[in-house]
Amino acid sequence: MKKFLVIAAAALAFNATAGDVAAGKAKAAVCAACHGANGISQIPMYPNLAGQKEQYLQLQLKAFRSGERKNAIMSGQAAALSDADIDNLAAYFASLNPAG
């Protein structure tokens, strides 16, 4: 039971960091080169970000930034992002329609 409460508390704390969609949109200009202006990539090797879950995007960007997840392009991009930038980008891409 104690372990469950710790996990639940961590999940609630993580969910409290919702980002600012407008700030994320402004920061996402550089992302458009690979992931598309509307979060739908025109390049097959790059993933669509539109409509992805906010927490998933946060976790992936933080993993690229820390080096836990490796990709030459994304590691370099994520290295310059603050936690607030990551939250804002995640909120922005999560807000986009995955159908384009």
C-alpha cells in the first residue's frame, strides 16, 4: 500500500506541470523542419507529434536531454530545453489535431 501511495503521489506531482500551449507554439518553430508545421511530418523517418499525449512527450524530451534516449538530432535539440520549454512544447503538440 505504501508503494502505491508513493507512485500515486509522484503521478499527481507530474501531472501538475501542464505547459502553456501558446509558449509551446512559439518554441516549436524549429521543430517544424522535421515534424511539420502542424506536428504532422512530411518525412517518413520523423514521427508525427500532433495529438501525442502530453506526459509521453515530456518524458521523451527529458530522456533525449539526459542522454537516456539517444538520437544525434534530438539529443542536440533537447539539450537546450528547460523543463518549462519541455512542458510547453508537450502541451502544444498534445493540443494539435492528429489528423492534421
